[in-house]
Amino acid sequence: MVNVPELEEENHQQTSLLVLLRNNLLVSALLFAVLEFWRPYFFLTDDNIDGNLPFFEEVGNHLLHGRSPRYSDYLFGGNYDYLHDPTFFLWHPIYLITSLLAGTPFRFAIIDVDAFVFLMIAMAGFVTLGSYLRRELALKISDGWIMFLTMSFTYSMIVLVTGASWVSFLGGESALPWLALGILQKTWRWGIGLVTLAVMHMVLGSHLSPTVSNSIFFTLFALGISVSRKSILPLACWLIGYAAAMVIVSPLLIPMLEGFSTSLRAHGTTLEDMQSYAIPASQFPTSLFLGMGVWVVNSHYSIHSYTTYTVALGACAASWCLMPAVLSRAKWSGLEILSLGLMLFGVLLVCRPVWVSEIMLQLPLFKSLRWPFRELLQLQFFLHLFLLIRSPGLLKRMRTFAAIGGTIVLVIPLFLYPLPPTFNAMNWDRELLTKGGFEQYWTQVRPLFKPTDQVAVLIPGSVYDEDRFEEPYSLLATSNYATLARIVNIWGYSPTCPMDRLDIKIHAYYPFGAYLPEQKAYLLMQRPDLKFITLKSLHPLKITLSSGTGPTIDLTPYIPRRIHGP
């Protein structure tokens, strides 16, 4: 990630917190700029591009025109209430402010600007936590070591955010050091105040599932600190601050929970889904110590390989420092034991053996927590916290070698591999949006619709299976692209849409809001005037527009020529 500064504890130089924050901010901004230079709009992959970007653009356009951002004009038949859907994290000030870029040439940078701001909040939190612990525990660690661990923690989420493709994971990550800092305070005012602000940030800025798992981990953390200190203060600060935050955000949180309670996800998921993308225990060491380096030693893996994707998720630059710290002969403190224990608890949940999933399936709310991505947030935080307070036990040369080695293992594969690790890089949709092809296409196609028309998207199963990663979802107005196309779609993309608020009684077959052609007759029974955009074939690409009675229109002539790729 960066050339690791001098790490020797004998010569450590301790500067003021403001200087530490300034230095880390400059390095973090440089690293982010390198990512953007290597791949502009680095975070526009998968859900971030087909789900989050259109949503934020619509919110921004509503704000710019003096309208409420609460309702969608184009998704789920129009007039859809975002506030009742926890998938659409709407009310965090950062999201609202960055959505205003919708009316500017920087509209496609909304997600990347969100990511940058959250990464800087995470960076500032970990630097502040490191400086606080160095002073309170008299840790003999250098500014360089704090900077290395800060950069490793901050950018450990790169793979998760581009892979699982939810920028809101960074909302959860950036709250973690501030939550810990609040729990570790020795005064009521600072403890409760920091916890309250951090929980509000977490709830408003993060996906609902990371909020749940963060709450579990930090309840255990606060309890452990109270036991270690033989004081009720840490646990009380956590509980009071948490309760205060929930009361403050309850006008926004309650509608989301009400909507979630009537969604299909609230009824639970399957055991198979629960086990999907759990990192097998036998592969976890590879994930932790090699990460994306698996592509270097196993070049036959594809970007969409199950093994490659799951193994890549757990990487962080500081992971190579773990074993020397654990094997150190230095005396163990209560905070070190607690941090290591919570890290191992995270490992258990990330590997998620079957018996863990079976327990979750019996519990309200937990039965809807599908893939074990969110636990990586806590696992990697407590790993870095452990290394921060345990680091004096490392030998000087071993620490330097581990830090440099871990950085190389994380960075080199990232730049050697042509794409970010992701389910779906959506390269064609990226090109269509950023090169103007999308707007060119819909400028010609939109006049074929009346203002009152509503559409459903049909994709045959055989066509979807042919090449699901090359389908031009933006040209179909499926997922949430309908908001950019300004076409009313009877569905959209949300795993937590409240079913009692939707007029249409037929659930979309595909998770991104498209139907099978076999569902067309049932859809017409519900809405006889419905129009259909159908993906007929991929090779060659053919898209049609039809209705229940009128002629079928071939949209293929309007499709822009692809600039790159097949």
C-alpha cells in the first residue's frame, strides 16, 4: 500500500494527533487517487452501479428540483416509498450531499466520493484510537506503525466493497474505531457522546445487516472491557449511547423496520443461501495471508470463480504481522485477549459452519442474514486493534518484514489482475453510462413510451445462463436503471422491498427485477396495458419492445456499438 515508515520502537517519534491525522489523510488520499487513476470510477461494480448509483441520482435530482427524495418516480411502479425499504439508505448527510452531484458532470463519481468520505472517516477514527491507546497504555509504538495499521485497516474493505458491491459496508466500517474509542473512554460525557454519534452514523450510513453484527460484537467488547477494568462504565456508556442513538433515529428507523417486516427477506433465507460464500475453514489461512495473491499462484481461476472470490475477501496488509504477535513472549493484557477472542469469533462467523447457520435460521432477524460478508468488518477491525496494542512484542526486523511483505501481497495482485474482485464488473454498462451510449440509446427509445406506460423486463432463463455477466442491464431498464432511463418499471432491485406496498402481485423471478417470459400472461392479467422489454438473445444481441396486443418493435438498431470487449 505504501512504503512502511520506520517501525523500530526504540526510535519511535510521537507527534500530535493533528499532525498524525494530516499525514494519514495525505497518504490515504494518495492511495485513493492511485486506485482511481488505475480504474476510473473504481467502485462502480455490480450492485454499486446498477442499484446504488441510479438510486442516488434520483435522490439528487429530486433535491435539486426542490422535491422530497423519499419517493421514487420510476421503481416498483412509481411513487415507491424509499423510507420503508432498508436497502435504500437515504438519510445520512453524506449520502444526501453527494447525491447533489447528479446535476453535474461528476454524476458517475457519486459512489466513489461516498467511498472516499467513508474511508477518510475510518482513517481518522483509527488514527485517533491509536493515538489514544498509545497515550493511555504507554505503548512504545511509532507514528509509522500507527500509519501502517491505519492504512491496512482503512483499505482492507476494498475487496469487500468492490466484490459484494455495497458502498454502505464502508459506512459500517468507518463507525468501528469510533465505537471502540467511545467504549474505552474513562468519563461518562466522552464515552456516551462518542458512542451516540458513532451509532447514529452506523445506522444511517450502513446496510442493516452490518449494523446488527456490529451491535453484537461491540456489546461483547463493552462487556469484556467492563470485566477487565472491574467497572460498569464501559458497558454503561455503550448501552446508554446506543439507546440514545436509537431514540434519535427512530423516526427514520421504525419505518424501515416496518417495511422489512413485510418483505420476503424477513421470513428468512435458505440454509444453502446461508452457506453461500462462507470461506471454508481450510481456505481461511489462504484468505488471510494471501488474499488476492491466489490469482498469482493459481492463474487459471477466473474472476467469477467461487474459490477465488471467497478467498480474496479476507485480505489485509497487516495479516502477516499476526503470527509474530501471537507467538510473542510478551505478557498478555486483558484488552489483547479480548481483541484476539473477538477476532476469532469473527473467523467462526465468516467460515460459518453449518451448525452456526442452523442456529441463525431459528432466530428472528438473524435468519434473514444471508451471506457472511458483514462479519469481515468486525474480524478485520479487531485484528488491527490486536496488532495495535500487541505490537511491542514483535521483533524489530520481523515486524518490518511482515509489514512490507503483507503490503506487497495485498497490492501487487490488485494491480496485476485486470478487474477488481467482484461478482460482476458490469464493464459494458460502465461503458454505456460513462461514454454516453446509455443516454444516446434512451433518447431514441424513450419516445416509444407514453408518460403513463409501465414496463416489465423479460429475460429467458437460457439467455441469462448463457452469459449473465455480459447482459446490458442498463439497456433493459432493469435493476434500478429505470430511474436513469426515466421509464416506470413495475419492479426494481431491492432484496428487502416491502411486499405489502407493491400493487403487482407477481414477484420478479430474477433478484435484479426481471421476469421469465413464462410470467408474461400472469402479468397481463394484473395490468393489461403493460409493456415488455425482452432480451431475446445475447449473441447476437437483440432487444424488443412489445405489449399485450400491439406489434413488437425491434430495439436492436438503437443499441450503441460496444467500444471495448466482445
